[in-house]
Amino acid sequence: MGSLPSPPRPTAPPSPENFHSNHVVVAVFCPREPTPGVSLPNSIELYYPSINTWTCVGPIPGLIDDQILKGFAIVSLGDFIYIIGGQICHKEMVHVSDECADYVDEGIQVVPNVLRYNIRTNQWFNCAPLGVARYDFACTVCDNKIYVAGGKSTLATAHGIASAEVYEPGLDTWSPLPNLHILRYKCIGVTWQGKVYIVGGFAEREDSNKTMASIVERRDCLNAWKGHIEAYDGKLWNEVDGSHKQNLSTFENNYENCPSNDQRLYLTMAPIGTRLFFLAGYRIGGEVPRTMSVVHMFDTSATRDAWRSFEPMESEGQKELCGHCCVVQLS
């Protein structure tokens, strides 16, 4: 396992003495649109729930200018985060209509790379690569091992893959697992009661040309909100009492720049104990593009007033989320 040079370590924010002071949410962003003369790196940011503060760590190492990583998995083990696989892309403008053009991600290469980052020491390490390069795949941690399954292994394909593998951090090795019984991509991995579940996404049998949405029909999994939270009891999905919230662009306090729901740039969720943190970003209009970041918290143990919204923050430029976030519990 080789080490990589790391950017200067940012000043660590204070750690208040409360339940969330040793939890950090890790998310990876990139600019929504390229800026002439400015590189377009992925930016790793840490969110501290205890003080409602974001801190920028720096870019993902190994990418050249104007390249970004999408479709990767990010998980935590101890003080480390692992960035696994993904698709190297660049932004390309396409004409949606005669009056409208927008940037899309143009795939360059599917990679098997695995990077490990130590949050405490700000150090990067190269780990053993995946046996099968993949992106848009399921990933979860069970018994201190990392499991991956499904995804896509080639660019611009409409079909997923069935292969699965497991990583043992102590040995720095990936081992193949039995294939899924169907091809699947855009799925997620969940660990529950000592078992690994592959949920959602698009699935099809190897001998079929028909793709079906399984459990979750995904349009944009980083920007969707159904209006409530659902929990799985082992048999059925049920709406959680008190979880109804029409949209995530409203706040308890009257915020002068409160955006509309259709201005949302991204949405992801981070579980910490009995609390679910919903991290959302909205575009703010004006001469200079800006992003408003806001975090909502839902307490699953509360009997009333389970929702709480934190003070929003604004930053220059518009950014998008490159993958789902993960939570690190610092030792």
C-alpha cells in the first residue's frame, strides 16, 4: 500500500462536548460548470454536525485538470475513508434545445482504483485495486470488510454487471464473491443484522433485454425527495410517523433567500445514531452564481417535533454532489 502526497491540512474546527462532536460527514463535490482557466477538481468536504460547519480538505489525488470522478463509492472504517472505483469524466456542453444548452458528464475511463484517506493525519494511500473496474455500484461495510456488487464496467452501456467482491483492509486484498443472480446497477448496499443487502437501482436478467426498476426507480438519486421518510421492517416499507415534510427548502425561521424546490442541486443523507441528517444544496440566482447549503435533521427517536433545520450557508459558484456521503466516527 503506497502513500500519496497530501494537500496542506486545513485548520480543524473546535470539537464541542456533545454527542455529535466525534462524528464527521464526508462528501465529494465538483463545480457544476467549468470555469475558463480554472481546473475542475473533485473537492472533498467535511461537515461537522456539532457546529454546523463545512471544511474543505482538498481534491482527490491522481486526477489531471478538467477531470472529475463520478459513480464511485465512499465508505468509512475507523478514522479512514475509502474511495472506490468510479468513472473518470469531463464536462461537455450539449444543446438541449435551440434556446438551451447544458453541461453533461462525458465518460473517459472506468477505473478500479481504491484510495484510502486518514482524516486525522491528512494522508492518502493507494490500496489494492478492484478485481473488476466498476461505477454506479453497491457498496457497504460488514464485519470490518468492504463489500461491492453490481454496477457498470464499461462506458456508455445500458447494462449492469453481476460480479461482487470483498476487501479485507488488514490484508489489502480483494476476493471475488458469487455473482448476483441478476445484472444490477445504480443500486446501494446496506448492512442489516450482520447481512449485506443490495437494494434498488436497475436490474435485468442476463438473457433479457428488458431493464426493470427494482424497489426504487431512480431518476437522480442525489436530488430526490418523496416528502417523507420510509423504514423497512423486514417485510414492508412504511412511512415513519412524524417524518412528513413537503420539501427540504423550507426552514423553521424565515430566511430571506429561501429557494424554491426546483432550484435544488443535490440531496444526500447521513445517519448518526438515531438521527438522520439531510444535506441539500440549492442554486441562488443573481449576477454571480452561488450555492446555498442547508442541513435538516430528523430524530427517529422523537415523539414530536422530530425535524430541525440548521442555519444555511452560502458560497460562490454552483456545485454538485459526485456521490453519496459517508459518516466517520473518530476514535
